[in-house]
Amino acid sequence: MQARRALGDGLLTSEGELWRTQRRTIQPVFQQRRITGLAPVVAEEATTLVDRLRARVGGPAVDLVAELNTMTLGVLGRTLLDVDLNAFDTVGHAFEAVQDQAMFEMVTMGTVPTWAPLPRQQRFRRARAELRRIVDRLVADRDARGPRRQGVPDDDVLSRLIESTRREPDPRVGATRMRDELVTLLLAGHETTASTLGWSLHLIDRHPPVAERLRAEARAVLGDRAPRHEDLTRLTYTQMVVKEAMRLYPPVWILPRIAQEDDEVGGYHVPAGADVLICPYTLHRHPAWWPDPDRFDPERFAPDQLEGRPRYAYLPFGAGPRFCVGSNLGMLEAVFVLAVLMRELRLTGVPGRAVVPEPMLSLRVRGGLAMTVHRAE
């Protein structure tokens, strides 16, 4: 996988026993019991985002992608790492350079030598060094808190990774594994949710009846209070909107896999061990399962519309053993943030400003999402 040079052997790119070890280390942090306890943190960060945007009412357009990335980094830091990630103001630019390089290597299939002194390659090396510096700082700050009980990690990803990687016989291998894991978590844990929310807001702006129904649901379910975990199942239409946005613009738009057995797909022989690319962006628009597939229609995800649809016609979080470990937290975050935003504000796109997908490691809005902020009526 070409992304391995950019992300190392983190959970997204590792294979075999290393991947299984990583998954076992991280999985407990995403248990439903713990996600329930994290709901107040997500609600606080959503409220903080609304407060920042409310200060921009009547002003020039705001880049919603930048605002959403700040918010999702805040959630990631507080819920999974117990740190303030927004204190590291270089994270966003570093990830942009890393993603650019990863996509370049995927498109060129590694034919461009990595040692070539191209500006793109030099920018990537600086970004990778900066991300490693940030990760090393996170680990050092956690160590500075003092000793933990032997063999009993704190209940967050950072502490569990520290305990796991320190069991490596070679400290250099452990340090590399720690960096790879945290860089992967930092990228996958914030940009995918920000992407989902950005595309949701763009689609809602273009469909006023959807916006009105969302606002009515948020006010009926939440009133004027912050969302609680039990509200997730009550915000049914909000969930439908998020799912439909992920159908049209899946944050992870391509999934690299390895064929486990010989097979035939569309008349083509696929040998065991072959690299296979699955494209949810295309799959989610297959007319056999999605009538009028380019139309934004949250009703596709109404309970009475789900029967008869193949399980693997919809893969926003992947499928199988490598199903996204953070899917429950990501869905909770997207639904809560969207509900609070719609209750309080009306966000409108800038006339004449094109909104174009950019297929990086996640499906982003190219150049950001410029929107003006208004108070909701």
C-alpha cells in the first residue's frame, strides 16, 4: 500500500499479527460503555463550535472545513488522548502535506523515486518530521504526569499504546510503532468526521426542506439543552441525513484490500494475493441499489426502506474484520454536531463558489467550504 510510506505501519496500513495486536490494544477504548460516557465531551465541543460561529453572524464567509477540523481535533484529543490537540497549530498543515504525498504515490504507483528532491517530497519530509515531533511531545507529556500502576493502563488510547509499545524487545521498534499508530489515529480520527459534516452542511444548504426538518427535530428532541447520549436514537432524521451524506460523499472513498482466494469479478480473473481497490464512492451510486443515485434523499435510510438492500451496498466505515474501530464515536459526533448547528444557525454557501470533491486519503472539499453564518429563525 502506497500510504504506508506516509503513515507507516499504523492500524490503517499494517497487516497480519501486527494489525491484530494493534486492534486488540485500541478496541477497548471504543466499547459502547465508554462511548456513552464520552457524549458530554462531544456535546461541549459542538457547543463551542456554535459559539465560535455565532460570533461570525453577519460577517464574511467562514471556511467551515477549517472550523470543523478544529472541532473534531478537540473531540479526538479530549476523548481518546486526554490532551488539547488544538495547542499544536501545525497539525492541519502537516496532514495536508502527508495526504498529498500519499495520493501522489498511489497515482504514480511508486514510479517516482522517493529520494528525488522534488518540492512535494521535501514538503512531505518536513511534514512527517513535524508529526513525529508532535507525537513524541504527546508521549513525553504523558510520561511527565508520573508513574502509573504497573500493568494497568489509563483508559485512553495514548496510555494503552504506551503500555503496548514498551513491551517491544527493541525500544526503537516500539518508538516507531508508537509514532505510526498516533499519526494514523490523528488523521483518521478527525478528518473523516469533519469531511462528513462538511458535505452534510453543503447538501443541506442546497435542500431547504431538509434543513427545516432537521431544525424542527433538533428543537423538539433537545429543546435548549445540550445533547445527551440517549438523544442519539431520538435524532432519527438527523442520522438519516448523515448516512445519506456519507453515501454520496463517503469520507473513506477507496478501500485497499488483498484477495484471499482466486475469484472472478465482472469477467476478470482475480488471483489470490492480488491487490484490490474497492471504491465506496462508486458502489454507493450503483443504480441497482440506489434509484436516481446522484439525488440527495435522506429517506433512503428510513427504516422501511432498508429491507432488500444488500449488506455490502453501503460501506462508509468499511466492512469485515477491518471495519472502522471508531465508527460509533464518529456517528455520535456527526449527529450531535449537526443537530446543535441546525438548531442554532443557518449556514449558506457563497454564490458562484464551486464545491468540488478532492480525493485525498479522505474525500475532502477542495479549497475549503466557504459559508456565511446566520441565526436560525
